[in-house]
Amino acid sequence: MEIEQHERYEYARKRIDQKKRLYFHFVLFLLGSIFLFIANHFLVFGFTSNWATWVITLWFFLFILHFIKVYITDRFMNKDWEREQIERLMALQQKKIDQLQTKTNNETPSNPQ
């Protein structure tokens, strides 16, 4: 019982940490985007194009990937999902072992002469 409670606590702590890092990433993205936008318009680095837009777009794409990982992928692929997958694979392996044993027993003559 205590092990399950500890696992639930660890899972909750891990999820909170993931969400906290995502929120930090979002704030960093907003502040960084503002800085890049200002730098693009007031500082000249020898580029004539709008380079900040490309950097912000790439960063936004990375943020979306981070969001998907936290709120979609990790939400469903937790310890319970992992346990279910392990049990399913173990059951399949046991079924194959049983089939091989049955096949071996049927092929072996019961009355050798």
C-alpha cells in the first residue's frame, strides 16, 4: 500500500515539475521573442531580411513540441500504461511458450519402442 502511495506521489511530483518547466519555457519564449523582435528592428547585423521572425517561428515550433510532450504524450504514457504494456507482452510470450510446449508434447511419442 505504501509503495503505491509513494509511486503516486513521485508521479505527481514529476508531472508538476514538467508543467513548471513548460510554463518557464513559455515565459522565456515570450520575453525572448520580444527581445528578438526589438533587436531585429533596432540592431543591424548585416542582414536585410526579417531574421527574427524565422528564429521566433523555430522557437515556437520547439515550444509546441514541448507542450505536446507534457500534455499529450507523458499524460497517457505513464507508469500504469508502462505496466499494462509489460503485462501484455509477458502474456504474449507466455502464450507462445505454452504453444511450443504443447507442440513439443504432441510430437514426442508417448510410448517409445
